[in-house]
Amino acid sequence: QRLSVAEELGGQVSRDLSVILEQLENMTRSTNASHGWSNASSSNTSMKQLKSEPSRLQGNMELYMPHLREYPDSLQPRVVLGRGRRGVTLVLGIPTVRREKQSYLVSTLSSLLTSLTSSERRDLLIIVFVAETDVEYVDSVAGSLSDSFPEEVQSGLLEVVSPSQHYYPDFNLLKETFGDSKERVKWRTKQNLDYSFLMLYAQDKGSYYVQLEDDVVAKTGYYSDMKAFVTQAAPSEWLYLEFSQLGFIGKMFKTSDLPMIVEFFLMFHKDKPIDWLLDHILWVKVCNPEKDNKHCDLQKAMLKRRYKPSLFQHVGLHSSLPGKLQRLKVSEDGVRVDPSRLIHVCVSCRFLFRSGNSKAIGDKFYNTTVEVLPRNHSFVRRGSFACENSAVFVSGEFTNGVAEGEIKKALQPITALRLVVRSDSDVWALLSEVSVKISKL
């Protein structure tokens, strides 16, 4: 009997959420338009390049953030750099915050801009959202980007915006949930609000919106790759396309869907991380509570498409969450490795490096050698080993994606072990297994 009651309650909750989602979709249905890449591109000739006053963010933000009602201008974006560019096909949103350690923002933007053609530059808008209320800091970031990318700022390709000083609520009032610390709850809640702000600001700028972070590197040709993939996915229904596996990086949405998505995020911004909330939208849209999880996963998979290999690689070591180190890199369903962890160790015996896996068969290392640096390299006889230079010795190479071997006794002890890739690759390389036997010397 209790099971029946639970199932009935679960069904009612699902129906209620479905009604809410349908209402949110109805709110934005009137603004839906064609999302063909070629159709959107044709509007470039009428693109607004003149600087204009930013419009107040729309949506029911005040309903979910009641403190905003006390400040009438709290939803007015502060456009620090920008020329009002609209009508583009693709909008890239990059939130950035003050980091305790290293900033990766300039290198991220450089990787996004370097390989663009002139036509792609005219059909793209990059929005950097400085998610801080310290005006002096925001202006310093804007000044740095203006100095680094003057042409992109002048043309309107690059914008810098920030929220008002009253946008964020009192994070000290948040409740700790899911075993997360107070600091982590604050961090994930602020991230929800940052992404929501940026999405709403970007919704009327172009046809597609891609969420990025300020510590990624883009693969050369990412724009044309995304364009081709969107064209391929156009005949089917989808909520988002994925161009990276890690977290929220590289998620693409139709801008007409952003108001509905943001509304859902705002409803539960204090409760769960943003990637969980995105998955919940899929669940509400297609999952039947009377079916099992396998059926639900299959239905959700129909509303998202993933491009391989990843077009955006995560490179940041220091997270925006104070004290958190991100030693992991994006990989395709494999082990994520911080290469620096293989350096400065004393090794005796064997090593094994395996690349690719069953889901990414082609993502292997080719024309790659394993090299070692002996501690006393000046005493090693050069004629006995293949040597890269006067100090480094080749100890193995990848064959069919695997490098396995023994470090000769004459080379021990060593102070460094490295992989050297000797040719370019058209795909990401996945290091799926690392085994280095270590013993005390």
C-alpha cells in the first residue's frame, strides 16, 4: 500500500513539473524563429554595430530572487565593452570571476579567436561576463581585454558585461545540502545565477548560444565543426548539443529556448548544481515515471547530441572555488591525467601508457616516444641508447596506441619521464591508462 501511495505521489509530482515546464515553454513560443545556420547568417548585413543601451533582463527573476524588488535597476546589465552586436548565428558566453591564483581568460579568448576567418568573425559574438560586483576589478578586466584584443572590441565581436552590485542575494542564508560544505553551496548557487544572467543577456543576440568557461582551449576550426554538426542535427528535435564532455563546457542551446531553461534554473538555483538541473529538464520533458531508468535514459538521449572529439579542452588547474585544484583534463570517457604528476619521480622497473578505449578507438597516440631523464645523465654511455639530446634518452614508443617497456638499469635512477608527440593529430588523444612502478632509491 505504501508503494502505491509513493507511486501516486511521484506521478503527481511529475505531472506538476510537466505543467510548469509547458507553461515556461509557452512563454517563449511566440519568439521562436527558424534556426537554420544559413538563415541566421544572412542577417549579418543588418547587424547592429552601434553602441546601444542594454535592455533590462527579462523573465521572472524577481519571483525567485525577491531581494531584487528593492532595487529597480538591479537587473540592468552593466556593459563595460560592447557595440550592441546582434543578429549573429553564434554567441559564446564566458563567465569569469576573480581567481586566487592564475587567470586563464586571455589565453582562452586567444584560442577562440586565432583560427577564425573574416566571415566567421562577422557572424560571432563573444560575451565575457565578469561575475563580480567590484567595479574597480571589473574595469581592470575590461581594460586588460581591451588592450589584448583592440580590434575585436572595436568591431563588436567581443563584449564585456557585469551585474549590478545588488544582483546577488545573501549567500550566507543558504542551507547546506547533499553533503556539500557551506562554501561549495555558495559557489554552485552563484554559478547558477551567473549562467542564468549570461543566458538571459545573450538570448536576443543570435540564434545559438554556447556555454564556455574562462579556462579552456578551443580546437582549431571549432566554428566550422559546430556549424556542420548543427546542420546535421537540424532535422531532429534537440534541447542541447554537446561539444565537450566535461561539466557544462561546450553546451549549445537555441536562444529561443534560453528563457525557459533559465526559468527552470532560477526556480531551483539554491537546491542543486546547474548540470543536475539541466538533466532534470530532460527528465521532466520526456521521462515517464512508470518506466524504468533505462527507458528514461534512452528518451533523454534523443534530446541531446554529442560531437566527438571534444572541441574544447579544459586547461585550468586552479578552480574558481577557493582552495580547489582541478588536476583533471577533458577526456573522452577515460582517465584524466595531470602530466605534471609524472615528473620528478624516481622510477625503477616498468611503465605502461595506453591510449584510446572502446568508446574512443581512434583517440590514440601516434608517432609518440617515451623519454627519460637520468639523474646522472652525464655518466650514461651514449652509444648504448637512443638519445634525444645530451640529457634525455628514448626508452620506448607507442605501437597501436600502447607504450610499454622497462627502464634499463643503466639509466636509473631517473628524475623525469615524459611523452613526446612528434606529429600533429586531427583528433584529441585519450590517455586511458598510466602505470608506472615506483620504488625507493
